[in-house]
Amino acid sequence: MLDFSVKNSVVGFIKTGDVLCPDLISELPESIIEIILIKLPIRDALRTSILSSKWKHKWSSITHLVFDEKSVPICYDQQALQESVVKFISRVLFLHQGPVHKFEIAHFFLQSCPEIDQWILFLSRKDIQDLTLELGNDEYFRMPSCLFTCQKLTRLNLSCCELDLPHSFKGFPCLNSLSFNRVFTPPEAIERLISSCPRLEKFSLIWCDSLALTIRAPQLKYLFLKGEFKDLCLVDTPLLVELSVSMYMTHDLAEHVELSSNCNFVKFLGSVPNLERFDSFMDFTKYLSIGNHDLRHLAIMFNNLERIQMAPVNFSDMKERRTVLRLITSSPNLKKLCISGSSDVAASTSKEDLDFWKNECPSDSVLSKLKFVDLEDMSGVLHEIEFIKFLLGCSPVLETMIIIPSILDKECQLKMLIELMKFPRASSKAGINFIRSNYPIILSPSSID
């Protein structure tokens, strides 16, 4: 057993039983020792001070301080735990020496407290570059204005707080990544913050509800939005490569949005020519479809788009299937397509509906790179079947199509299978995996022949 006590050690050695062994760890370069301490939980890093006199103050100069739920022992007394966490963090900062480049609190038992202002003020004087505050959501705290003096910030991650931009704020010149989760702030403040961060590449906005938001960020590459939005618009985002939107629309909000005469497809996707991945969840496909009366002649191409995921899509709604079709046919390098259906089985089919695929599909449509298709919650309505037929007929390198029906009736599933077996396939390798009652029926090209 190793004995690290000072009385049983000699400079440069540690005692193991009756043998003195070289203290190799203490002889490592300071930069290596700091890396070791950073990798340890903060509580264990502090405990290294008892190893020897040489280690007593080494932890106090580490540049990364991460406080999570392992920092203090968990107890069932919420008030006692809160006080213990606050006291521990304050004590560490009081004893710390030198710069702090990364500071993270990810402790869901820690609620808003006055000490947060003191911590942020301390960090603003310590060259902070990476700041994360993820506290419990029982009570929101107001972010102190000294945050906006942290001009070396490269990453900022805030949750459950209120944020007011000072009038004197000129931006974060080095900020690369920004994440807000349940942050209360007006939309104009978010827009101003984004536009005043010239190096911003990643932006995540979650549950900052009922915002009408316009995003201007010429260096932005990754965008993640989730929550209730009144309106969304992308302007000057030419470098965006990954886009994920989960949009929730209440009935009142949907009525408000549908009154708009703008083409949301163009307004949101018209300035993302370099998009590589696009994910649309909840009501966002419906949102994109509003104002889309005729998309066939729009000069918008997504030449780099390789993956599309949309859930759900109501194929009984002409505008929604038009939106999906336009996005797919404008993506010549699409490789993977994942769509979840939510079609109205009881909806009637008009004459205009019957002519949709003949009128809307370009006669020369070829999805020359599409290899994988995943279609879930397919109810077997006419336009879902026609969509599958379209994909099979214009995808010459398709390898796998997975179809998971939402209907439980075996007779209806059988009808779907019969229809699928009739469709011509542009790819000789295309196999259809029809997942029925948790086991697949594989329709390979040879089984059709």
C-alpha cells in the first residue's frame, strides 16, 4: 500500500512498505501534472494536496474547474445540499490562483443563489474562455452584467437564467459556441448578441418560447433550435452545414403563422447553400409548407445536402408533401433520407390530389446518390404509396429502404406489400425491409423477379 504522508517520504521518493521508490509523478512537467489534475473530478483534485508538501498547492493553479453532482456528497436534505455546494465552490475559488480558462457548473440540485454574482465577477477577472452554468430549474437567476466584460469567451452555455444585454455591450469578439436553454431574454437581444459575435460557428436555442427570430451570422455552421416560435428567418448564413429545428405550434400560433403571405421555405432555407444535414421535427415541416403555392421554379439548390430527416410529415397535406418533394429534388447529392409519417387516413382525395405526382415531379428527377431510406409510421394512404413509388423509380444506387407501417390491420399491411411489389426499381440492388409486427419482410430485387 502506498504511503503518501510527508513523514514517510524523502524528497524525490515515496515509501511503499519498507522500500523507497522514485516519486516519478512529482517529477513530471507542470503541464503534464495539470492535465492529470484536470482529468480528475474537482473533489479528487483537491485531495492531492495531502500527498506531500510538493503537492499541497498544485491543484490551486489548474485552469479548468468543473463542478458536477460528484463534487460534494449527495444528501436528502435539499437545503443542506445547496449550502454544501455553494460553500464548496466559493471555497475553491477563494483559494484558486492564476487564470481560469474553463468554468462549469452542471449541478441540478443547485438553485439560484446570490453567490453566483460573485463567482461570475471573479471569473471575469480570470481570463475565462469557456463558461457553462447548468443549474436546477426551480428558480431562474439573473445573469450579472459583468458577464459581458468577459471578452475572451470562446464558449458560453447558459440555462435557467434571465439575460439582459447592457446598452454598452459591443459583442464577444472570440465567441465560437453559444447555447441557451430556457433563457429568458427578448428576441431582439438574441439577434443583437448573435450578430455581434463575428466568429460564432455554433448556436443552440432550446425552450426560449414564443420568439419571432431572425438569425444573421455569416460564420455560423451549426444551428439547433427547439421550442415554440412565432416566426423564424435565416439571413446571411452561407456557411451553415448542419441545421436541426424542433418547432412546436399551438393552435393559436398555427393560425397566426398560416395568415402569413410569405413563403417560409424560401425565407428559412433560401440562404443555406452549403447545408449538409437537415433535421425537421414536430411542426416544422408544416411551418415550412406555409406560403408554398408553387416551388417548382425556385432557383434554390442544396448541392452539399447529404442527409435529411423529417418527422412527422402529413402526406395528406398537399403543401407538406410539396415541401418534402422540393427539398429532395433540390438535393442532388442526397445519400440518406429518414421520414416519419403522420397522414390523415380519413382525408378525401380530390382530382387535384390525384394529379399531384404527375404535375409536381420533374420528369427527369434522379436521386443519383441516395442509398438509404427509412420511412416510419406509414399508414398506407395514396400519397405515401406514391412517394415510395417515386423514390424507388428515381434512385439508381439505392441499397436499402426500410418501411415501418403504423397500421396494425394485417389485411391493410398485405395490401401495402402487394403495391410495393408492383413498383419498378431504378436500382438493381434496392432491397425493401418491411418491418411488420417487429419482424421484417425483405423484398429483394430477386424476389420480385
